[in-house]
Amino acid sequence: MALAACTPTRRRTPDDTLVLAIEAPMTTADPRYTVSNYDSKLVRLVAPGLTTVDTPDAAPRLMLAAKIDRIDDLTIDVALRDDARFSDGTPVTADDVARTYMSALDPRCESTAAKNLRERFTSVEARDAHVARFHLAYPLGTFVTDIDFGVISFRGVPPGACQPPALVGAGPWSVRELTSTHVLLDRNPYFFAPAQLPHVEIVFVPDASARILMLVGGSLDLLQNSARPDLVDDIGQRPRVHVDAAPSVILTYLMMNNADPVLRDVRVREAIALALDRPAIIAAEFGGRARLATGLLPETHWAYNGDVPRWNHDPARARALLDEAGLHPDARGVRLELVYKTSADDFRVTVARVIADQLAEVGIHVEVRPFEFLTFFADIKAGNYQLATMQTAEITEPDYYYAYFNSTRIPTETDKDGNNRWRYKNADVDRLTEAGRREPDPARRKAIYAEVQRLVARDLPVIPLWHEDNVVLSNVDVQGYAIVPDARFAGLATATKTH
């Protein structure tokens, strides 16, 4: 694509194209075959779902759907917007919806989404051209979030076929080219809220330093969450660069193996939490661009409950709890020795060492061991750790409390992918998280999850650290890019560029 006229001292990207970089490739825009977070981001640009959760409070809103009617506990009808159009100009129909879901459910199509969808739906059918009927596996309180799953066109595709000849979605963008190095997107003129710019180019640049140099040099327009947090202020001093930040629904947390002989004692876990000076870490390592966490959900979330036990910095209380647990200092002043595993990312190692230094102040000696991510993650899933830090997925749905804290989600030999990797067990949390995913009334769900948040904060199976802001570094010519809490690229549709 030829470069349009622009001001050389400010940027070297086309006027009609927003260029951004990410660290890993996108491989597909087909919602049924995503394998990475970046694949999912691409899907939302090209093939959005009946609903979306890219809202300030993570409450789902209608997208391709116009109306949702509950027929009974196991049957829900979804009516489509009259103006929903695929990027080829054809209308989105209930048949497209039904065939998207049914192909994902079909074992022959080998969809990566199949397991998740089969847990929720038995079938989806077209009632008429505009209404799709969902048959549920059990009553779903999560239904409106569950249908944030991309819809693609099956026009002219024979019955039973898995794959349309070309992927056509109904989002603000369509894919012109997807290679191992970049993806080119064109504006969908039929989308009910057309994008401001005609084109987007997303380039895949694994090296963090290279991404920064490209932005500073003017050959990129935008980076989102792609720079070390402790470097953002320095990068923002460059003449071409503007910094913006907004709250996130992603949690950074310190996990503790609750099956460990020492860490199974809640007093020890409380002492670790009280030893941490989280505001100091946020100020020093994140430039203040993170919010203290009390649980999975941030303050902005519709289901957030702030009336929970809080573990603010209190070293004296931490030492007293360790004394109560029988962990007294030895001649070196050490009460307890723990191993802290982390990924080998330089910034994450730096944060881990700061945490280790804070724990040392109350007599907990911590050895920080960095690992290449796949090795690190394999140890976490196997329960081969004492302390470790990780980040959650995008916590848009409070049902994540089921995934992370219900005892049925503890990894086993036959199911090693359970998310309750700290081996936490609480019968009340099991009961409430099961009830929350089946309760359709939002107000009742909020009350259920308020109690879940209180119980988990009291038991402290993990220590919620902070919600790191979504940080956007952009060329000063970029205007109108809206940051959403789940860090999707929805802002590409509203972004413009000055000339």
C-alpha cells in the first residue's frame, strides 16, 4: 500500500490507515478456531457476536441481537437487528447464527470452542429469518455473556459443511490479507456504525524494543499494552508519542499453593498479604497505572462488592500471625523459606524481586526462580510451586469465580486444565458459584457473587494484587481511540488521524 501524504517529522504511516503492532501473530478471524487472545481480538473486529462485553462496567450489551426472550429455563430466543449486514452486504440471518453454533458443536468440525459451547448448549435452530432459538444444557445465568461468540455467513454453503469458502463476518472490518507478518483490514461499509478510517494494518513484531523504536520513529500509529509499564513515562516524553490509560478487567495476583504444608495455614497466607506494600509497587513499577484489587472483579465491574476483608500493608500484624502459626525467627531472622516461580519476562522478574524483598522484612525468605513461560505454566498446572504470580483472563463475567474457586475445577490427572490451581476448597463457595451460573436475574446474581467475593477474600486462597491499566501509546496524530476494559481493539472503529 502506497504511503499517502503526511508530515515527515510526525509520522510515516498512511493517512487512511491506522497501523498498530502486537507481539504475537494472529492466525484466524474464524470464531470457531481461535487459539490465542490475539485471535479472539481479531474475531471481534471482523465477526462480532450477538452481544458484546466491551462496556465500562463489563455488563453485556446487544450487538447483532436486537432482543432476547426467555421462553423457559432451557429455551431462549434471540432476535436479530434489522440492519445487521455482513461485509458483502447480505443480511445476517438466524440461519447464519444457527449454523455458526451448530458447526462449532459438531465434532466433525473440530472447533476449539466446542468444549465450552457443549457445556452450555444442546442445539441452536432458526425459528425464522430473524429469530434464532437456543436450547440450553441447563439454566444459564451467563447466557447473555455466552453469546458474545462471533457469527459468520453460511450463505450458499451446503448443509452439514463446516467451512464457508470465504470467511465473512458482520463487524466493522473485513480481512483483506492475513499472513505470518501482518493482517490488513478494510472498513465494512455495511456495518451499522461504520469505522472512521478506511483501513487498519496490524503488524506482528515479537521484539519489545523494536515495537517502541517503530512507534517513536513514526512507522507505527499505536501500541496497546505492548510496552513495559516502567518504561511508559520515558517513552511518553518522546515528541511523537501520546500516552493514555484506562481501567482494566484483568487481575494480577499472587497465587499460593493451598495444599502446601505451610501455606495451607490461612494465618501464613494472611501474613504474606499483610507484608506486601502494594501501593508502593504500583507507584514505583507501574507509574501509578494500576488499581488495588480486592478480588477478581475491579471496582468498575457491575457485580463488584467492595465490602470484603482487606489485607492492607501491616508488617507488625504479619509478624504476629507468623508467631501464632509457630513460625519464629531463627538466628538469621528467617521464619520461613519459600520458592517463588515466575515467567522469565524481565519486568515480571523485577516485580517478583520487589515482592520477595517486602516478604523478607517480616522474616519470610523467598527465592525467586524465573522460567520460560511454557515450563513455568506446566509447573503451575501440576501444582509444582509454592508462590507464583500470574494474570487472569479478561474477567467480564463473575462466573469466573466458578472457574477459579469451585473445587470441581482443581486440576486432576484426567483434567489438568482446571483453573483452581491453588487447590482451594470451600463448600459454601462451591454452592454459591454453582447457583450464580444458573440464576438468570442480574440483581440476584449480584447478591450471590457479593457473598462469594466476601468468602474468597476472607479465606485468601490467592492474593489479589492489582488491576493493571490498559495503556495505549500512540502517535500524536491519532485521535478518538477508545480504550475498553477488556483490552479488545474496539477503539479502532472510532479512531481518526489528523494530517
